[in-house]
Amino acid sequence: MKMLKTLSAIAAALALAGCIRDNRDDCLFPLRLHFTYLYNVEDTDLFSDEVETLCLYLYDTETGTLAASRSMTAAELDDDNSTVWLVPPGRFSLVTWGGVKSRYDIDPGMSLDAMALSINADPQTGSVAQDREHLWHNLTTDLLVNGDLTPGYDIDLHKLSNDVTVTIAATEGTSLPYHPSSSITAANGTCDAFGKIPDGTPATLYAPQVEALSRADVLPGSVHSYTTMALADGDGSHLNVDLGDTTVFDGSLTDLIGENPGIDFDLLDDFQVYFLITPGDDRLDVAVSINGWQVTEYDVTLR
């Protein structure tokens, strides 16, 4: 594989030399890119472990228009997660999306400011089915392509998605009166070229993958798994948890998670929300923990 890539690079260099010699105006020049994913809890480069696909969009700095685009798998990169992309000469901004397979739709638009990535919702229900397809982003500006032998550009990706696991469980020796249900909504289903949520983005309804907790002859609860686009202050996120007709929780998911003083929404990408419920004759005692830290305790009237 390495020999094949080397031969391809040599062939491209020869073709470029011929193009320049013939003084053509459609010559393509090498843009050297090196990809990493360094900003994470492990504080190490996890690109090779987590990012499987790349979608690249190159915009002309002067006009703002799309100059070139490319989609590839991480397996197509060199061993050090780098690549050489032949593009027209000029000065550019590069938008990189990582991890995109089928859950997200990219609209490159007519310009950098018009680019948008959106999560795909079911046209019938308006909800997004659970799929653990994570998303990464990078915007690099002022890339110069003119044929000079430069060392290239480092493209460090930033994760723009979260795993949220909502567990609703009965305390040991008790049983829940009904099967739990939950849902998450958040106004975070669209990102622009800068990795930001545009103003006016409508709420996205996330549907969970549900797995029952098993304990002999009782209803202990269930685990509800979500993969959402990145949670952040002001995203309007909302978590609803019900037991039959009884509302266990109905409020801001971001605020609830933020009750844990160790939470960093920009760095963390895995949030464990645990509802431990003790049923009584006419009420439920509820204790809520976030990533192992109890943040609140309350009771609700059973309906």
C-alpha cells in the first residue's frame, strides 16, 4: 500500500511539472494535510481510533466560493494520517467534517458562510433515531497553495457530538410500577462552517435505543442510549422521563448535567444520567446522579 501511494505521488508530481511547463491555467498543486484529534479526555491523539471518514471543503478566501471538495476514508490516508490533495492555486479556508456516514447531511452552499451540516430526521415522525455516529469538525483559514514545498497544515479535529446514557432504575429490593420512557430535544441539529449552531435552529427530537435492566420477577428499569450533537449552554436541551402517567423529570438537560461541578461540555463527550427511584404507596423518591456524582434528590406524586 505504501509503495502504491509513493508511486501515485511521483506520478502526480510529474503531471504537475508538465502542466507548469506547458503554461496551462488549470494546473493543480499539492496541498499537504495532517489530521489529528487531540482535544479529548485521554489527552492523546485518538484520530486513528475514532475517526473513520473525512469530508473536505475548500473555499476561496477572496471570493468565498467553493473551489474543491473531497470525501475519503481514514484508511486512504498515509500511515501518519496525512494526505496530499491536488487543488487549484490560491489562498483558501478549509472546512473538515469527520465521521460523516449516513446520519448527517452536508450542504456546501454557494459560499463558506452558506455551508451547513444537519442531522437527518425521519420525515414522518420528525425524530432522529439512535445511531452512534459521532461528528468532528475543523475550520482552518489562510491556507496558501502555490506549488512551494511547504511542510503542510495540521488539521486538529474537534468533536461535535455526545453520548448521553439515561438510566432509570429501581432501588435494590423494589420494583418500578411502570416501564420508563424518555426523550431528549435540543436546538442543536445544524452546524455552520464555523462549527456553531445558527440562530433560529429548530429543536431536534432524539429517540433512544432502550435496553431493559433485568432482575427476576420485578421491573427494575431500563437504559436509554442517545447520541446527540454537542450539548452546550443555551442549546434549549430538554430531557423528559416518565413512568406511565407520572413525570419523573421534565427540564433542561444541559442544566441538569451542569449540576456536576466537574462537567466541561467542551471537553467531555460521554454523559451518564442516572435516576435511582424508590417507589412508595403514592409517591416516588428520586435521586439523580451525573457521571457518578449525585446532584439532586426529590419526590414526585405517583399518578
